[in-house]
Amino acid sequence: MEEGIVLTKRNSNLEILRIIAIVMIIMHHYAIYSGFLWENQITINRIIINFFQMFGKLGACLFIMISGYFYDRSEFKIKKFVTLILQVFIYSIIGLIIGIITNSQKLNTINILKSILPTTLGLYWFASCYILIYIFTPIFRRIIENISKKHFKIILTEMIIIWCALANIPKTMTFVNDFIWFIVIYFIGAYVKKYNCNFMKDNRNRIKYVILVVIVMNVIMIGLELLFVKKPIFPKIYYFNSINSPLVLILAILIFSIFKNLNVKNNNIVNKVASASFGIYLIHENIFFRNIIWEQIVQGSKYVNSSFLILNAIGGVIGVFLIAMVIDFIVEKLIISSLIKIISKIYYKIKQTNTYIKLENEMIEFYNN
């Protein structure tokens, strides 16, 4: 998802990570939206799909960690804020139109209202949280720049204990939600940047631990699946795979550290592809596109007992990524850029009024000073 910050030059190592993160999210959506129905047994295909499923929340955390890492370059820009809102609104309306044309089963009053007010009513949970993070980044920056290392450690430790360790104990009242957890992730990214934390000496060790954690997560997943097969009343608890799971947090930090320490030259093609990641998310996660993409086009559920499932999964994920990327480039060029120009003209006319100048200066001073 495109960075809500001002950058003079992108770091292509983290742009590569951004691309990988959106691929992780697409993998997750392949697993949960393809309509897989499993018989009461553990199969290789079931393990493969559960493996795909485990990466969704990890990808979301990586996006926010990248934002936190660039905290020192963050400014609140009205144009950027309007662009984010427009992106979400345009794709939600396009999805609604598709839903009406195809007479989608998802077409009801609630989903129509969500499509008209996507950020307010939470059509896209990630987009709503991401925009909130963007609004608050200048305030976060002031906190981060003025806090001591000791107090920063204390705050992070408290956040992780309350909203990661304790929150994953059943029936505990920690009042965690996606936005609160994204604040924690953002601050972790900022801490890594401010104090140049590396978490282990070299990438070989980090990669070893990433593999170890992934194996542990899959062993737990298979164990829970086996228990569920033997005892259908056994609850399928995936605390280890939630967005604020300790294992997901460890993976996010390790993977982020791997790419942070890569020596990758600035690459315009990589940066351009990465800039489309937010649009790719909005396209393929739209409530009216889901069934069309996964059940009608990719049709992964047809391969539930086939040895070709893995090929369908890989092909489906890559296909969705590439097609959504092309659509985003087209929509950005033809619609969003044109609307931004029109809004900018109106905005600059309003901006000439004394009342607006005073209000804008006060708001900018409040956010950025």
C-alpha cells in the first residue's frame, strides 16, 4: 500500500518488501475466499491452503511497519489525504457498479451504504485503519522525536504485553482492535529506524529464525486441524495466526529486518509496482469482486482434491496481482489524476480566502510542529 509520507527517493529494498506483503495478502484471500470445503481429514492440499492463509495478517503488519520506519519523513498533506480517500471511494463505487450489473448476492442495503461511505462504514478494514494512521502520523512523529530511548522501550514493552501477549489469552479484557495494534506496529517500525535496530547480526540468522517460526506455526496449525477432525466440537482457535499474535509479530520484525539490511539500489520499476499496492488491495478485496475473482475466475475450490492445486494457487495469486496492478495504473491515470486536478483547481480558489488561509495554517502548524 502506497506510503503516506513524503519521500525524495524510495528505498527499493523496502519497496520489494511492500510488493511481497501485498502478495502475502492475496495468498491469504485465495485461501479464505475460494470456497474450499474439506472432508473430515487432513490432506496435503489442506495444509497448503492453511499455509497460504497464515500470511494475510503478516502482510498487513509489514505495511504499517514500513510506514513507521519512515516516521521522520511524515507530513500531513491535504492532497495525499484526498488521494487516499478518492482511491477508496472510486474502487468501492466501481465494485458497487459491478455488483449491480452482475446482480451479486452481496447486493443489499448494508453493502450499498458501505460502498457509498467506505471509510466511515468500514468497507475496507485495512484502508480505514491506514487512513487513520496517516492522519495521526505527524502527532506520532512528535511523540517519537521527543521521547527518550528508555521511555520508548517501556512504552513498547507495555504495548506488546497488553495487546499481544495478554490479548491472545482467551477471555482477557485488553480491548485491542486493528487500529490500536497498527499503532503498536507503527511505533516498532519507528523504533527500528530511530535506533537502527538490526535484531541479530546478519540475514542468514534472521532467515533461519523465519523458517523456524513458520514451521512452528504450521505444526500448531496441523495440530489444531487434527484435533478438530477427531473432535468436531473442539474450537478451531487460531490465536497464533491473528494480527496481534506473538508469532506473527516475531515474523514481521524478522522479515522487516532482513529487507531493511539488504543493499538494493533504487529501482524505478520496483518502486512503480510497489506504488500500486494500495490499489491492488482495494481492487481484489472489494466485497463485490471477491466471488468473481476467486470462485468464478480462479476457481481454486475445483482443485480441492487435485495435485494441481498448488499450480492453481500460485497462478491465481500472480494473475490477480498483475491484473489488479494494470487496472490500478489505468484508474490512477484516467480517473484519480483527473479528479485530483479538478479538486486542486477548486481547492486553490477556496484557498485564496482569508478565512481558509488562517484555518489551514493553524491546522498545518498543529500537525507538523
